[in-house]
Amino acid sequence: MRVTVDRDRCEGHAQCVAVAPDVYDLDAGYVAVVRNGPEIPEHLRPLAALGADVCPVMAILVED
Amino acid sequence: MAELPVLEEDLFSDDAIADPFPLYRRLRDLGPVVHLQTQGFPAVGRFADVRSVLGDASTFVSGQGVLWNDVANELTRGTTLASDPPEHAQLRKLVASRLTPRSLGVLRDEVDRKGRAVVDAALEAGEVDAVPAIAEAMPLSVVPDFLGFPEECRPHLLRWARGGVEAGAPVSARSPQAVEAAVELGQYAGHLVATRGIAEGTLGHDVLDALDAGVIDEQRCTALMLDYFGPSLETTLSAIGNAIALFTDHPDQWDLLRSDPEGLMASAFNEVVRLETPFRAFTRVASRDTEIDGVPVAVGTRIGVLFSSANRDERRWDDPDAFDIARRNSDHVGLGYGEHACAGQGLAKLEFAAVMGELARRVERFEPAGERVLTVSGLVRSYSSLPVRLVPARS
């Protein structure tokens, strides 16, 4: 599965990092990044989806 | 349009404002889309529907205004609030870049220091009205400097902010006074733009720079100046006041926060904003024939989007009326969601964490010290008086 962050849209609210620190992190510029992404293991799907769900500005895309 | 279930009661009557939650529940149970008899247009109140409407900014547009009456929708033309993609993203970047957590990092120490000063004064008094002493004092010590507004206007700011927000509510007996204050605020903003009376290195000055660079015209400049002002005081002071009221009533939750202020502050903020949502509701307009949860909605229909109802929807939340700062609550819609999600949420959280964190370290509990007064306001849920005694922690 593929998880991407729209870097233009991300404002650094860090909600994804709060709920799914195993999947998301903030880079030095306060933009969310996918750890070892964009392709991540299937077992992280629920966490990745949760992170996307809580993003207040809808900057995260989870695809098959 | 198909026959919709009808809510006959007015969600914005004084009684409903005092305790809107049973009405919201009835609205949710009536169906996904319910006609509001008093307002004459439908609204959504279930969590999933509120999220899906807010999440689809091209179908449910903001460009015809997001407020609850025609005058306010006319007056807010040109604001970020009332704009649509792709213009919205440009405006938001222009004025909100200082509000993103990345830019706010440098402010943290200063905001923390102001939080300490507010708590120092409150603790010295011992017994305070927490609204002026804490809830208002915190944003008032941060926001005007952040916007670059001059000293002379500060005595008027709260009245202007309140009027500015209330002017967007459905028309009521409260409207004339609110509109008067909103007009004063608009004139003052126009004066600030005309005289360039705004401190450099501030959000307000960024807007002036955009005017000078020809990115926006003067009318839009004034509109943008107001965009971030009204909401920045009213909503933050509401959240801080509501938090103190909730923690007074739930000392176990205060103990929990005190056990780990750093770790629990984010979910405590979310829980306060979920349960006692500061800003009740906006509207959108359908830009095409569409449907919400299977219910047809015709192009041009204005739709109320009830954040505070969604935040207590039993379809989403277990025990929705319970105050539980440890629950999973990051997806609440108290700050909106999607394109138009609250642009100032980073600053609001910084202010909240500064003052509540300092209280958590230094106050063992809050005791009620007199009668609370809820503000009667169409759109903002807050207290106008909240007398409490601060019991200092033994150090």
C-alpha cells in the first residue's frame, strides 16, 4: 500500500504523528512525512488510515 | 427536493442556546438532513455527514458565505472564510502562513511566559472570575500583538470580536447591537489599512505587504484583516473558560491532566472542544444537485453544518456526553475539517497549552465560587462569568 503527504497542503498540525507515530513523522520543516514511505507494509494500514482520517486539512492519501 | 423531516424548534432561541444538546440529538435522530423550520433551510448534524460535507469543498461551497444571514454573508465577501478553491488556497497561504505550527515554534516561549503571568495574577488573587482573569486575559495578551494591532484599539477588541461573530448568527434581538459593533470593527480595519497602522513582522503586516505587492486590492485587504481577528479571541477564550468549568466539575479529569500535562494536553484540548464546541455551526451552499447520505440536495440549497451536534453524535462517540480527556478524539470537528479547517488552531492550542499547563502544575483543584453565567450567543458557546477559587498545589 502507498501513503503520501501533499506537502503543499500539510500545515504541520501533527495530528497524524500523534495518533500513528509508527507511520508518520514531521521533518525539520514541520511537514509530515511517511516513515520508510511511500510504500509501507500492509499491517500498518489501520494506523496509516487513522492518521489520514485525523488530518484536519486532508493532506494524506492512502492508496492500495 | 424530497420531503425532509422538519425540526420545528429554533436551534438559536435563548433556551436552545442554554442547552442545545437535546435538540441536536432529536435533529440527528430525525434523519441525516433535516429542515430547520425557523431558518428555512436544511442542516446536517450527524458526525459522518458533517465530515463529508466539510470534506467536499467543491460540492459544498463557501463562496456565497458560510454564515447564517444574508447581510453577514454579503459583508464577509472576500474573506478566506467565504472563498472557494483554488483561490481559497492562495488566500490561506498568504495570511495563514504565520499561523502554521512550523511558524509558531518561535513564539512558544513568549506565549508560555504570558501564560505564566496570567496564572501568577490569578493565583495571587486566589478567587477570581475565570472569564476575565484567565480565559480573556490569555488571548488578549497574545492575539493583538500577533496581528500587529495598535494599543489604542485594545479596550474595544472584545466587544468588536463578539459583535463580529454574533452578526453572523441567524437574525435575532441580539443582531442590531452586534451589527453595530461589527461595523465599527470594519471601519477600524479600513482605517488601519488606509493609515498602514499595523506593526511590522506581524500577520496583519503580511496582509499589508500583499496589498503593496499588488496581490490583493484594498477592499480584500480589509476583509482579510478581519478574517483572523474575530475568531481569534472569541473561540480561544471560549475554549479556556469551558475547560476551567469542565475541570471544576470533573476533578478526577483534572487529576489525570495534572499527572501528565505534557502528554495529555493535546487530547484534553480536543476533548474540551469536542464536548463544549466553541463555534457551533457554519453553513455551505450546494454547487450542484447532489446527495448527502442518500438524501437528494438541490443546487443552490444552503445547508447548516452543525459542528457541536456532530461532536456529540452517539453514532461516532461512546458515551458522547462524558468528559474523558483520554479518549481517542483527534477527529472531532470542533475546528471544522478540510479546506476550511480553522487556520488559527495552532495558535489556539499554543495559548491553551500555555495557560492550562501552568494551571495544571500549580493548581490542585478549582472550586466553584459563585454563579456561572453562560453567554447568550448564536454561534459561540462560552461563559461570561465563571467564579472559581484556585486551590494551590503543595509544592
